[in-house]
Amino acid sequence: MSESGICSRRKWEELIEKGLVKINGEIAKIGQSIDPEKDVVEMNEQEIKKQEKLVYYMINKPRGIVTTCAQYEEKNIIDIIDIPERVFPIGRLDKETTGLILLTNDGRLANYLMHPRYEHEKEYVVETFWPITDDDLKIMAGGVFILGRMTRKTNIQRISSWKFSIILKEGRNRQIRRMVESVGNKVKKLKRIRIENIELGDLEIGEYRHLTSQELKILWEKLGIFLE
């Protein structure tokens, strides 16, 4: 029943103890076996159906790929993967940006990672056309005015004269590119390397893999979901 995606196994046991779960019209018991192909499970008089297996992938998005499931003339991120499950990307990277994208069929995870109120960390490596000064980095870290309001203060670390890393907890349209332009420079290359604890690592451009159980465990703990 935990595979229905509604709540955890522990929560299901609590609901069963309260007599809120029925199997074929009879009050369910903890440990009772069912055949999901034949038996009807209800909670509060609503039938519960088994959810498809939840899957979680990460991909290193190449440049020129659109982050969408929609079928355009342009090649999108679904076109470059070959997996059996029907998945969608969590969030977006613009067409010219490379790096980490998460793919899943888990709508709840997508909601937690995409909703701005949760303020999840996303880390990027930025390469500029011209050398970036310490003053420029300080200005951007303190917040700059784009799209009608100030950006939030953020953590920026220099990597080289033309390159730096930045951690965002917000995601406005082309935010990093606009921030760099606000100090008189332009982005040459932009790559996302981390979403919370999920790191791109040495995954090659265009490659993808399942998230590991340890990556998921840490992510779920950070989000405070599923582990009830």
C-alpha cells in the first residue's frame, strides 16, 4: 500500500489502526496480505490504486537541448534519453546552459524542489567573456537589481580570473546571465553542478544514470518528506 504514493508505510499502519482502511469492504488489519490485481483497497471510502514505480534519474544536459517534454522541432531533453519509464524534468535550464537536471515521475518531489518557498540550493559554475573583478563578485553576492527587484544575497567563490561558482536559492528567468550583465560582463559558459546534495560529479555531457539510494535518502531527509 505504501507504493500507492500517498504516504509512508508507517503512516499507513496508523491509518489501519484507526480503522480508516478497508479491503474489499472489510476493515483492514496490519500485516494482512492483498492481491493488487484483485482486491479493492479504500481509505475514507476512496479507492486506492497502486502508483507506477517511482524512478529518479540525473542527466548532464548538453548545450542546445531544450528542457521540456513538449514536442517542438528543437531537440528536447526527453529525446536524448532511452529509459522505459515516462518521466519529466524537475525545473529547467535554458537552452545554452549545461549541467545537472533531475528526471522523475514523482510529482511530489518535483513540487518540493521547484517551489520557491522551500529555498533549495542550486550551484553553478560560470565562465565569463572577460575577467571578472573582486568588486564585481562582491556586488553580485550582495544582490543586484534585475527583473524589477533585487536578487537575494548569495555565496560566490572565485575559481579563476574568468570563472566563479555561485549558489542560488531562487530561480528567476536567466538570473545568472542577467546578474553578470548587471556588472558589465557576459556569460560565456554556464553549468549547473549541484541541486541540494545531488552533485553532477564526473558524469559526461549527455550521460544519465539512476540516483543512488544514498543520494535519495539524504535528499529526502533534507526535504523532510517520505520519511515519516
